[in-house]
Amino acid sequence: MGSRGNIQSSNLGDVCDRIRLRFNSRKAFHAQRLLAGKVVLDNGFTTIEKIGGLDLAYSRDRSLGVAVLALIDFQTLELDKCYYSVARTCIPYIPGLLAFREMPPASLLLSRARKLGFMPSIIMVDGHGIAHPRKLGIASHIGVVFDIPTIGVAKKRLVGIEQGDMVVDNETGKVIARIVRRGKKKVYVSIGHKVSLATAVEIVEKTWITGRLPLPTLVADRYTKRLKEILSRVEPGEFGECRYNRLLE
DNA sequence: GCGACAG
DNA sequence: ATCTTGTCGC
């Protein structure tokens, strides 16, 4: 047997191990700076028919991630459709590098949604947009890669200084995010891609009708937690339609 | 060296 | 994010 062995008997580790070994923060930083230069900070759309909410959950051993895209009618705020996708999680959570952990299930999901013609006008992503150390949080990352308008909606601050209802950049002093409150709850809203901060805030305020998050991400979050239950009986790469009918139970 | 640190 | 026990409020 040659030094390379073969696929079946290889003891070089599986694909996830190899992805993990090839990964390093220096290259990740470089990719983020590259993509950050492509972010568009103005509205790249005119009307919103459907708004999407994107969120993820993990199996208890964290080996699998499930991404959910909830499609909501922007006028009636009724749930239209809901899709999910499952993928292995190879990269650990590292502040500032969240996208490298969550992109596999998310990109699988969005590429399928696009192929099937179910891409919404804009997507609300659970995480920051440009309010990020290298101006490319996961919301912006997804927006640029899929060339779709995105809004970053995070529950906690990652960078910047809070001044009232805004978050300003440590160095430039520019506003990088706005804090939207509803009762005791608050979220950090930032530009993801192809949307202005003012419009992003308006969209969050219009869709935040109850709970701790605006409706798109709230619905995605609920489905994501329901789908955790079937993760142990599911193959990575699976794509499907959410099968739960009750929006809020 | 010491804190801060999306999900 | 996930796990987990107890507590507060509608």
C-alpha cells in the first residue's frame, strides 16, 4: 500500500477534521476584509413582499447545526413558508468569526431556497452586520455572498460604545448600530447588506410585535429549537420544509 | 498581562 | 449557542 492509502482505510481524519486543520484566523480575517469591501450600505430594494428570518441551533454535542429560514409576508406578518437545512459544524465559536461556524448550514439552506425560487426580498439574520471588528458580521457575510439585502439583529453587543440608542465605532465615532427596544428587551440592529441603517431599524420596529425578538428571527428561532429534536435522526446535508403549524404556542 | 468577547 | 434549578410575573 502506498503512502496515501485510500479513502476507505484513510486514518487522516474526516472532512470536518481537515476543514478544521486548514482553518486559521489569519486567512479568515483576510476573507472578511475582502468581503467587507463589497458591503452596500444603501437600500438595494424597493418593496418587500416576503421578509426572511434566519437562525441556527445545534445538537447537544454540537456536531450538527440546523439552519431555519422563516418566510413572512411583510404586509400581513403571517408565516408563509419555512425551510431548514442541516450540516456538520466543523469550526468552533470564536467571537468575530461566527460566520465560519454557521455558514455551512446557512449557505446550504439559502442556495436551495434560491434554486427553488423562495428567496425573500430581505433577510433578518441573528447576529451582527457591520457592527463587527472587521465590518463583516454574519449578516453582512451572508448578504454579500448571496447578494441579497440583510439586516443584522443581535441580542448582545460585540464592538463599539453604547451612547443612548446608538452604538458608535471605537475609533471613528461613527454610528455602526442602533439599539431598538421593546419593553425590557433590546436588540442591536446594524446594516447587513443593501439596506440603510434607518430602513433596517424601521423594519425591525414594524416586525417586532411580541417576544424577545422581531418576528422573522423569533419564528426562525422557535422552529430551530423544535428541529433540534430530530437532529439525531438526520443526515448532514438534509433540506426540508418545517412541519410544525403553530406559529406561537 | 488583563478584560472583552455576536452565536 | 447549550445545560440547568429555581424564581418572578402575567
